[in-house]
Amino acid sequence: MDEQVGRLLDELERRGLADNTIVFLFGDHGEDLYESPDIPVIHGEQLRSEYSPKTALVVAGPNIPRGRRIDARIPMIDLAPTVAWYAGMPLRAPEGQSLAPLIDGTESGDRPVFIETGLWYALEGNGFYQQRRLPYPDVTAILEVDPEDNHEIVLQKQWAALTNAAKHQAVILDDWKLIRMPLVEGDAFELYDLDADPECRKRSRGRAPRQSRRAGGSAPRA
């Protein structure tokens, strides 16, 4: 990947665009690679660990401090208003906030983060997320090729409501992570203290009422 990024940067230089181009490098999510016994190789399908929901963000270009590392948790929804701000075309009603204050050093600290899973890849398996979920067929049964959309692989319309309702969701505030998992018998919640347990291996039995209320629910239950 480093080689391909280098090719892109070299081409910007060759075309004389490097001095007025800002490059953003990021991923849609991270990966779990057997860091925990009940979480094998996972492609963004669960929210407990810090590995799967987390991805790096690299920003480079004019007026961007070189070699500066920012240790802050931010939501990816802030990327669009950030790109628009640096392009001199701020959005009128963005859902996120520009990261420019974090990048230039006028702001510090973590931002509130909301995350959710996507489609479940497999119906069965040994992962906890495959046991604690609303069931529906695996992706091979609910996707189709859409000839009217450039033959893209898309979700069949009849599965849209269920797959959306089945998503695990989490909010991270002040080093607390509250996870909501829709189940057949009702919603289940898990609360983790990221300061003491960053890998979310032990559910917090203490109380964090302010965080729970801000997340939009009652006290979490196992």
C-alpha cells in the first residue's frame, strides 16, 4: 500500500498539483485477528474490541503540520466537513464537524463517537456476535446484482428493514462505551470502561448514569 500511495503523491508532484492538494488516507474499519478467544478474524462485524471499529487517519498537504501525531478518538462522519473546509467550500448543514481545529492544534481531546455494524456475513459461527443478534440469512442469500445500477451487488429491498434493525450500535463518551445489541427477546446493553479495559473484555458492573442517559437509554443490562 505504501508503494501505491507513493505513486499517487509522485503523480501529484509531476502534474504540479502537490502544493494545493490535501490527501486523506483512511479505512472504513479495522480488523480483529484473534486478539480475543471469542473474537476470531472479524471484518467489522462487532463493536466490543478496539481493533475492529478503529482505523487510522493520515492527512498530508499544504498547511498541514508535518510529522504531528494526534492521539484523539474521532468519528469518521467528521471527514466530509473536514474535506469541505480545507477545500474552501464549507457545508451548509453537515452532520459532522470539521477536524481542522484538531489538526491545527486549537482543539484537543476525544470527540463523541457513534458506530454501528454493517451486514452479517455468516448466519452461524463461534463468535459471540453470531449468537447475540437478530438472525437473517448470510450475504449470499440476501444480495443481488442490479442491472439498472451498473450491475452493482446490492441488498435485496425486502431485507433492508431487518438488516438495518439488526445492527449492533455503540456510543463512546468520556472513555465509556455503551453497546446496544438487538435480540429476538429485546435489546441487550453492554457497558465498558475503556480507560480500565480498552479491549472490552470485562463488562462494567458499576454505574455510569450520565453516559447512559446521554446515549439515549436506561441503565445497561447484560
